[in-house]
Amino acid sequence: MGAATIRARGVRKVYPGERALTALDGISLDVRPGEFISILGPSGCGKSTFLRCVAGLEDITGGELQVDGRPVAGPPDHVGMVFQRDALLEWRNIERNILLPVEFARKPAQAYRARMAQLLRLTGLSEFGDRYPRELSGGMRQRAAICRALIDQPSLLLMDEPFGALDALTRDQMNVELQRIWLETRNTVMFVTHGIAEAVFLADRVVVLSPRPGRIADIIEVDLPRPRRLAVRETAAFGAYTGHIRQLFHEMGLINEEPDAAQQEVAA
Ligand code: ADP
């Protein structure tokens, strides 16, 4: 196995200001080439911050952070990103949206024709290359955003709650499709989510972050065979993983199933 794609050692991130905020502290993690990692934690625990640090969009305050053996310094050219909002340009058709990173890199679009066709096929969008974003459903738009992130063969795919804005059924469908795409491309993926089941379903390992400052609370190896079907979520093995994580959240005070004082008043 090669060197780690992502190597983090004691990564710390402080947002300066009058009330300086420590978003991340002591994050140490090796992500292996071709591995699918979920970063899971409650809102505000620093998941996006860590992803943006790995992407070179934020400077780290302390520690060491390397991608492909080199310290992260500024936005890299070997990373594909997908966000919650697909950020497709409405005035460009799907193919021309997907080619954006190629244009930014001043590479000849012609050389990417075959790759484009392959990605459109892989995501079921072959018929939609000449359509405009407004003509596509939310799930299809997000698939186009995934194509765009993959067009220039990134060594690393960073996904920040990419399915967070989709309805539950579409989100399930996208989980299955992302797994299929990943099984074909075998990119290294770092997938940020606050969904416990989504994190476990997709990942080789789930990195659980604690609330502010974000620290690694646990790293869970998910030993379920692939391809995983949605029904795996109803199995005891799957429930053992999600149950363990729910227990961690409970211990961190993030889940409180006791009726609170206000509710007790109403009930009385
Ligand atoms: P998550 O992705 O887990 O929801 P974020 O990484 O977005 O969490 O945020 C972690 C913490 O850092 C939050 O308290 C957030 O308010 C703060 N934060 C995020 N970005 C900035 C910024 N640019 N300036 C100051 N504080 C920020």
C-alpha cells in the first residue's frame, strides 16, 4: 500500500477575532489511497473546516497536514470538491459545467471527451449533456456536480454534505449511486455528513468528531461487504455500528432522550 493520501498530525484550526474560536484541535489521521472515509459529527464541530483545510481553502493554525506527501499550501489542483449546493452555472449546459475545471486548468477540452462520456454514462446522465441545470432534478444536478469533480481525475474527492439538501428517498438513491461510482473509480473520498446511517453505509472508516473544538472521538472500521444494498441498514451488523456511534453522541451530550423541563410542563 502506498503512502497516505491525507496525513494529518495534531491539526489545529483557530478562527481569529475578538472571540477567537478553536474549531479543530489535535486531529491526527491517515487516509489511505482509495479509501472511503466519512467524517461524522454534529453541526458546528468542525467537519467543513477540516475539509476546507485539506482542500487548501483554509490555513491550519498548528500541526501538520499533507496531501499526497506534500504539505497543503493553497488550493491544490489534484482535488475534486462537491458541496451541498451543486454550484452549477445556470447559463452553461451540463457538459460545459462539467468541463469547468478543465477550462480553469487551461487544458484542451477535446482531450476530455472520452472521460466526459464515461462519467455521464456512469451517472446515468448520457442523455442530458446538452441540457441546462434548471432542466434537471436535484439528484441529477448533484450527479452532474460529481462528474465535474471527477473530470480531471483528482487523486482526492472531497464531499461536504453533498446530499444534505435532497429529500430522503433521493438521498438514499444517491448513496447507492455514489458507492457504485466509487467502486468503479476507486478515488480516495472524504465525505462529510451529520447522518449516522449515511456515514456508516458509505465508509470504509467513520471518523467521529466531538463538538467544539472538533477532536477525533473515535474511528470506526466498517467491515460490511460491498456492494452494500440499502437493506443492509436493517441488519444487526449495521445496527451495531450505528448503535455504537449513537452511544458516543449520547455520551457527548448530543442526544438527550429525556423529556426536557419545558416538555414536562406541557405534559403536566
Ligand atoms: P461543521 O461543518 O461541523 O458544521 P464548521 O467547520 O462549519 O462545522 O464550523 C466549526 C466552527 O467554526 C463553528 O463554530 C463555526 O461557527 C466556526 N467557523 C466556521 N467558519 C468560520 C469562519 N470563517 N470564521 C469564524 N468562525 C468560523
